[in-house]
Amino acid sequence: MRNTARKIYIALIFIFLYAPIFTLMVLSFNASKTRAKWGGFTFKWYSALFQNRDIMEALVNTLLIAVISSLVATVIGTIACVSMSGMKRKTRSILLGITNIPMLNADIVTGISLMLLFISFGIRFGVGTILLSHITFNIPYVILSIMPRMKQLNPSTYEAALDLGASHTTAFFKVVFPDLLPGILSGFLMAFTMSLDDFIITHFTKGAGVDTLSTKIYTEVKKGIKPEMYALSTIIFVTVLLLLILVNMAPSGKNEKADK
Amino acid sequence: MTSKSKWLSAPYVLWSIIFIVIPLGMIFYYGLTDKTGAFTLENITAIMTAEHAKALWLSILLSFISTLICFLLAYPLAMILANMKVNQHSFIILIFILPMWMNFLLRTLAWQTLLEKSGVINNILNFLHLPNINIINTPYAIVLGMVYNFLPFMVLPLYNVLSKIDENVMNAAKDLGANSVYTFFRITLPLSIPGIISGITMVFVPALTTFVISTLLGGSKILLIGNVIEQEFTQASNWHLGSGLSIVLMIFIILNMIASAVFDKDGEGAML
Amino acid sequence: MKKKNVKTAILTVSCALTAMAALTGCGSSGGENGEVIVYNWGEYIDPETIDMFEEETGIKVIYDEFETNETMYPKVESGAASYDVVCPSDYMISKMIENDMLAELNFDNMPNAKANIGEQYYEQSKGFDPDNKYSVPYCWGTVGILYNQTMVDEPITSWAQLWDEKYADNILMQDSVRDAFMVAEKLHGFSLNTVDPEELETAKNSLIEQKPLVQAYVIDQVRDKMIGGEAAIGVIYSGEAIYTQRENPDLVYVIPEEGSNVWIDSWVVLKDAPNKENAEKFIDFMCRSDIAVKNFEYITYSTPNDAARELIEDEDIKNSEIAFPDLSQYDNLEVYVYLGEEGDALYNEMWKEVKSN
């Protein structure tokens, strides 16, 4: 009885979360332009989507910005974490406090503050400004996922490596880095996700003719929804689903081996 | 490591100063000056004028309601998920994160399509000869959009803390004669407070400051404080007023930060 | 040893930064003959004409869109985005002239602009560009009401019908300050350029009174919503009338009896435009009759290009009262003028009051 109630509850939330996405997917195959009536099954919006230069450009921009910004943020964040462990408690908490600002602050305030910065230093808005902004709000997510690992680290292994004659660099990459790796990876993924999903900060820091998917969708939505958008969302959803299933399969396969 | 660390941290410290501290300083500079550059508090006190106060109040109200609904929906869900058999974990969690990976605007766009007058829901209702619902372009639609978009942010931290609660503690309580209601209020709930706090923060702040959801689902009829600020920058080009109102907004966020710092002393956050 | 580590770290970061800087630089490399950055209204050009321009001239077009004159201005003013060609409306052009933001055009470089655009449109432009030095007309039209015959009880002829309770939740208003206030000002018989605080107060109160009846404040979405039957009545630019009627024959466009706004959107070149020469080439290309007629057929906004009008094949549209109204038969159409900084601030303030109410 209680189990059934639980299952029903999960199912309801599940419907709530997926009904809208499912609707978009169905509409992407609707031949009629208005969503009020079903005009038959078609793939034409998909071919229209791939012929739409603007959307394709935006897609490339989005991915490029997400990859580069999360990579740079991961490098900076990792170095910051390592260096912070040697700091005085007070300095560290001040620095961590500042780090957390872009994460806790409203996106709109972060976006505006960066816009003001770029304008007053005369930096031309473009892909570069979007990148700088994305790196900035990505770093906290990286630091946040590495920090707990940093605390679990046993400093004596590092010192032991040094005693055995390893250089600082070798000791770091052979001893510390492997321990941090899971944190670094999850930080990278987190940063990548945040960058992909961001609209507000990009909205304020983007330049002429440079669009990410988010800003493109925003202008499209304001002009009136085109069926190509439904096709796009279906493709994004299926891609993400496949990726997540793949990512999810990999570690579970390892676990099974370990169990044996 | 100490002497070396100083140098190692340089790039990051520099980055934080240029891209976090200085930009914030600029907001304060613009917010506290007028067009001639003279010091003024006018942009801050502008929040008291009828239209701004109204927008702020509406934002607080709607985001409060959304946060509450998110909490009420997410807590039982997180408990159920946390009690599930281990091998299903990752898959179930995946299912609840998945919508978060869809573009935020597309998700909101979906609701526009569903809720419109001749939208999908009304078509289905018509087909079933049921009365139509008409909540698009009302505050209800905005609350719905907020709950839909931010629910995963509430579920995840709650799930994280709840799944970490040691079952032995619960069993001990039961052995000592506590019933399930008592166990819940004396053990589960207090132990999950860090998760609750970070969940609330992660829902309340974006909901309070959004301008996208209100634009897309409110038909530009409903002005939230986020819309006011956005318009000051992108339409009225009054950066001073926009910055002043942003400072007011930040006060609310700082209050939120203090609250979470009090409850979450480790400074790690439970959101990851 | 220690130093080496520091170096590695700094090297990594600086590599990343250089890579980024390089990337930023690449972003603006342009075509073989440079580039031109165009800032135009949403859905206001046939994308094919841009491709044709790129092909014929080897100039890369970076194309960006704005929703209203009001969102365009701060972007251009802040200077961070450095556009070349912009297409603002009349009153915004005079504001930009007044603030010394526009470059004088050299019409010798633009033979098509000189030859093809009707003399009367240059005459009309003198209202905001007194010496015809800064702007080349691109489109013109009126603001009126589009209604769905099947959803209203009687023909719509007056702005007052936008206040009729019957049509509650079936009305679409324009989400831009001047157009929204124009409706209320005309309703009360005021000038649409009034800055009289009392008249504005009355207009504002009418808009607040109307707000519960309004389904949404929208801009480009009006046309899709009207085509889809989402609303019965919408305030719309005349240019959308032909397009929407083609998609949904039940729709009718009227200029209300109280009068309305007549507008011109013109190409201008910004004073600090990085590619002035290419900008003039672009404007001139858009004035070529075959290109202008292509654009007209795509966006269906009235073209001031007389040579292009001759090329329109469909006789009905060529002589259409909606596409090319005879303005002499209306005596209550007004052009927006720039109201000065104070006037703008007053309108913005009042608009915010309407929206937040």
C-alpha cells in the first residue's frame, strides 16, 4: 500500500517534469505550423533546422564556449584549490567567500556587473567577453567540487614522495593529482553544464551577431515560436539522454567487475 | 607548501579581483552616484517608489510561494529516493536531473506552448469537453514556471543529505520506542537542515531575480524586480537606477548567504 | 625546483589566456573584403538578400537584431558592440542626430539610394533629418488595429474598442513605450508627441484601466498570435497586415478613425562605425530595385523604393491600400518626434507604472 503510494507520487512528479518536453517532441513532427491542430507526420522541421545557418552557428558557439570556459575554469580552479590549502585559515575563508559570490549572487547582477566592467574598460563585446564571463561563474563550481577532496587528502603521502626524491611537480602529479581527479572531473562537468545552460549572463555580455543557443532561442521565442525550435529541443534532449546513459553505464560496468 | 602557494594562488586571486571584485565595485559606484557622478542615495531609495516596491513585493511573494511548493514536492520525493534500493540510485537521480540539462529557455517555452489559449492542454480539455484553463499571462503561470525550472535544485541537495543519514540512528530511535512521526521530526528533519537551507537558497535566489520566466509566461504584463532592473539597462538606459536596484537585490542575497553560513558551518555546502 | 612549479602554473594560465585572446581576435576576421555589422529589427529582411550581398561583394555581414528602438539605443550608445549600419525609426534618428552619433552619408557612393527611393519619402524624412544627410528610408507604414472578423461582433474602427470589456483577454498591445502610449493619447484626442504631464497622466490612467483586458504586451509575436487565433484584436504595424492576411484570411487591418502614427524606418551609419565604406555599400545594395522587391515580398512592409514597387508582379498588392496607402486622405496621422531626455524619462517612468500596476 505504502509502496504503491510512493510509486504513484514518483510517477506524478515524473509526468510533471517530462510532459512539457514530450509535448515539444511531438510537436516537432507536426506538419501544420500552428500547434492547435495536427497536420500529419513530417521531418521537414529537422531539415529546415539544419539549413538554418544562424541556429547552427549558435550551436557551435555554445559548445565552443562551454568547452573552453570549463577547461580554463578547471585549470584555474584546480590551481586555486591546491594553493589555498597552504593558506592561513582567515585568508582562505575570505578568498572562498569571494569565490562563492558569482554562484550565490543573482545571475542578473553578475551579468550586469561584468557588462559594466567590459564597457568601462572599452573591451569590444564578442565571443571573448562571453568566454571571460563564463569562466568567471564556472570557477566556483570547480572549486566547490575539488575542495572536499582536498580536505580528505593525506599530506604525509605528498611529503613521503618528496622524501623519496620526487620533485614537487612529480609529487603533485603522481600523488596528489590522482586523488583529486574525481573532484576535478565532476567540477569540469558541472562547469560545462552551467555554461551550456546559461542565458542571463550571456544576454548581458554578448556582442553583435554572436549568439549562443540560449540567446538565439530567446530572440526566436519573442518573434514567435517556429517549429524548428521544437526540432532543436528534441535533438538536444535525445543527445543529452544518450550521453547521460553512456556516462551512467561506464561506472556501473566497472562496479560489476569490482564486485566479482 | 606555504611560500610556493602564495605564488600559485596569484592567477586565481588576480582573476577574482578583476572579474568579481571590480565589477561588483562598479555596481556600487553606479548605484551610489547620479548622472553627473555626484554621490547620492536616490537610486537605492528608489525602491520605495510605488512601482518598484510593488515589483519587489511581487517578486518576493512569487518566489516564496514557489520555494514553498518546491520544498513540499521535493521533500517526500527525496525521502522516497533516499530509501530506494542502492542499485537503482543513479538511474533514478538521472531521471530527475535530465530535464535540467535541457536548455532553460526551451523548458519554459514548453510551458508557453502547453498553457496558451489554443495550446496543448486546452486542446486536450476541449477534446474531453472539460472547461479550459486560462492561467497563461497570470502570476499562476509564473509560479508554475518557477517550480518547474527550479524543482531539481531542491530535490538534489535534499536527496544528498537524506541519503547520508545513518540508518542505524533511525533504527536506534525506533528501538528506543519512537514512532515514525517522532523519528521524522526529531531525527530526519533536523539532520537534513543543511540540505533544506541550500535547497531553499538555490530555488529562492534565482526565482527572486528572474526576468525570463516572467517575460515568457507573464506576457510582459507582470513586472518583477528582475524585469525592472533588466529594462533599466536595456531600454531606459538608466544604469544608475538599475545598479541601485541591484544593490537592494544583493542585500536580500547577502541575508540568504548569512543564513546558510550559520547553518552550514563547514562552508562546503550540501549541494554537490 | 619551487620556481619551476610556479612557472608551470603561470605558463598554463597564460597559455589559456593567450588562446582566449587569439580566439577573440579570430571572431572578427571577416570576409575577403572586410565586414559590415548590421543592426536591424527582428524579421525585417529576407535572409537571402544578405547572402547575395556577401556573394557579390565579398563583404561578410554580421547581422544582429533588436526588438524596439528603445532596446537598440543603449546597445549602440554604450559603444561596446560597435555596429556599422542601424535601422532606427524617425524619432530615434533625430535623437541620435542630436546626440551626435551618426555619420554623414555620401550619396555619391550610393547611386541606387539616390535614384530609386521616391522623392516624397526624402521630403517626409526632413521631419527628423532636415538636410537628408544621415538617413536612407528603408520601410514605412502606419500603426493600426488588426482584428479577426470571426471573433468580433462588429467592425473595429476606433481605438476605444480596445477598452471594450467584451474583448477582455482577447487584446494584444504593443510592448513598446511610444506605441502603447500613442493608442491612449489618440483615444483622448491628444497629440502623440505630447509631453504635457496632465495629458500623459490621463493616457497613463487609461492604459492602467485597460490592462486587465489585455492578454499580453508583445512585439513581433503579435502576428503569430493573430494568425493562430490566440487573440481577436491586436495593435500592429501596417507592414504585418499583408503577411498575416495571406496566412489567415479572416484578419482585417484598419487605421482607427481617431488617427494614428505614420513612421519611417531608415538606414543610418554610426559615427564611429569601423567599416563606413562597406556600410554605404550595404545600404546601396538594399536600395537596388531587385533586392528591395525581394525584401518587400518577404517582410511585406511598404517600401519607399519606387523602382521596386514597379517590379511587384501581383497587381493587387502593387495597388493595395494597405501596402501603399494614400496618406493624403488621412488628416490625423502624426509622425513621432524625439521628446528630449526629459520627455523620454517621463514616458519611461509612466510606462513602468503601467506595467507594474
